[in-house]
Amino acid sequence: MEEITDAIDRAAPEHFTKAPPKSAQAQMRLLAKAAKGDTAALAARLGVSRRTVERYLAGQRKTPRAALREALKREVQRVWQPGIRRRARKKAATSTGITVEVWAYFGYTAPVGTTDEARLRHLTVHLPPAYAGRLFTAQDQGAGDQQMRAIMAEGFQETYFKDGGRAAGLEVEFTGIQAVDVQY
């Protein structure tokens, strides 16, 4: 599961200026246009057959089952208003940064005599624009969740745990995500 990528994608709709299409047919048309007419690739992303996609495009089917309804919603959010999404991401990567709220296990290596066992923490941390930019670039390049976690862990390490240099030798591990939410 791509928890961090999904959290970044969930943050985009707050920047949209108009609502995405509501009907299954309109959603399918939008996705088919974004896929440049490749109904086979679209069907694979939605987890249905190519024929099912064609039926929705032709208006022969109107009410998707729960799994397809959720897949349509998820995929529409990924392609809706790409210009608005791009501008919001650019602003976060150059000037405002991102805010991450996470329930996860954090452990770290530190000097002898300190507790370095991983424990569940609830953190809300504002990461600077440099980390936002790195996360967006990694996501655009198709990075896996491990690479995204490493970038986010480094951001937490520098911003929260080291707090401007107070714990110079600290190395943070970011594992066992229970929940993660991103805002930008």
C-alpha cells in the first residue's frame, strides 16, 4: 500500500476550484480522455474489464458497484484539474511547505544512555518547502513508498527531532504507519 502517495493525493482536492464530475459516465469519459482513449489501461487501473469501461462510456451502465465507485472516485481525483494541482504543489515546494499529521512508530539511533526503542507517536509537523519538493518530485518519478518514507523521515528528523541542530548524531526511523494525512 502506498500510504504517503495516497495521503498526498488526498490533499489535492482542497485546492480544486470546481467539483469533479459526479455521474459514472462523466467520470469514465474524463478518465478515458486522460488515458488518451486506452480503455484497456483504464480498465486495469479500475480493476474491471475493458468491456465494462466501454459500457459505461456508451451509457449502457449507470450505477457502479461499490469497488468500482471507489476506484472511479480515486482515479478522478488524480486527474482532475491538473493545472490547479500543479500550481498548488509548486507553491508548497517553493514557499509554503507541507503539514504532515502522522500516527506511526518512530525509533532512532542516538548516543549511549538514551532510549532508542521505536514507539508510537502522534506528530503534526510542518515540513519546509525543500522536503515538499523532494516528495512531489519522487511521487512524479514513481518512487515507491520506502523512498517516500525515507524523505519524510529525514524531514521529521531535521525539523522535529533535531529541532535546528540540538541532537547532532540522531538518525530517525519511520515505520509502522497507522495513519498519515498531508496538507499543502
